[in-house]
Amino acid sequence: METNITDKVQSAFNTTCKEYDRIFNTGFEPWANDERYSIHETNQVMNFMKSYKSSADDGCITWAELSVPYVTIDNNGVEHKKTNHLDGFIIDGYNVFFIEAKRFSRKNKKIDELGNDLSAIIDFGKDGAAKEQFMNRLPDKANKQNYNFYCILLADVWNYRNKRKNETKRIEIDWKKIVKDYTNNNSGNITYLKRDIKEVYDSNYNLAYALFHLNCF
């Protein structure tokens, strides 16, 4: 089962990279500033979900900005009801994917923020009441125990933040180390399955992903 999942996710990622490359090479420039590139992370999520769904079964469900209610307890023991929104969400048979994405424009800050997104999903999975409520929103409520849960982290980064390449330092991304840190920080709650990073569009733009199995669900 895990092998099939990793293959599906890798295939969707490969298709996403090809689509980005195709779009950029039409001459279309989605960034508004001629000096500094900026592409909103929503595009990573929407293109990835589109790529995944293109080869999935007809019953596959994709959704953006999925609302997930949860409860926090402050230092005085008072409960506060809050709502989180997942960047993307996929149901493929009995496989459920939570998707979070970031632009690594301000590298260290965004890497930390993506790690926090992963931790928030884990905390949600460990909250019995919130998890039970969420499980009752899935299509096959009578067989909730059959679902498997995964998290996909998406990221992008330009090799150079400025178009004038000789004026700025190349940004290096060690995706292997990032994933290792995320895994170590959440030991036991997740199992790392696969990651990849590819250069697209004139070897200057990178797309990356990491796939984890969520043991806390």
C-alpha cells in the first residue's frame, strides 16, 4: 500500500513540475515585480491536486482551504474554539492527504512555518474529540477505521531571489535535512516516506515535496 501511495504522489509531483515548466515557457510571467520573483503558494496546491486527480479514480475528492475546527485550552483551563484551514485536501479511496505549502522566499522563516503546519496537523490528530468529528465528515462513515492518513508538504524556492543573478547569492535548500528535522521533531507521530526537489524553468525555480504517513490518526 505505501509503495503505491509514494508512486502516486511522486507521479503527481512530476506532472506538476512539467505543468509549471510548460506555463512559464509560454512567456507568461505570473510575478508582478520585474526585479523579484513571487508566486503565491496556492498555485502549488491547486496544480498538485489537479495533477493527482488526473490519474486517480473517478471518486477522488480534492478541496482547497478545508475548514478544521479544534479546541485549545489556555493557562486558566478555559477552552477556546478555533478553526484551522488546510491549504489542500485529497480523499482517494481510503487514503486521506492533508496538504500544506509555503514559498521559501524568506528561507529559514518559511521552513519553520511549514514545520509548524505539520505539527498542527499532528496535534489535530492527537485530539480525540476533534479527530472523531473530522472522521464523521468522511464519505464512508461506517468504515472509518479503514482510512489511512498522510501529510504532503509542498515548497518552492528560486535559486536566486533577484532576476539579476550576478547581484545576489544563490539560495541553497537542503530538503533532505529539512525533512530529517521535521521527522525528528515529531518522532513517533509520523513516518517519513519520500521527498523530492526538482529544478524547473531555466534551472532557476525549484519545486519540492515531502510525504509522511500520519501515525497519530
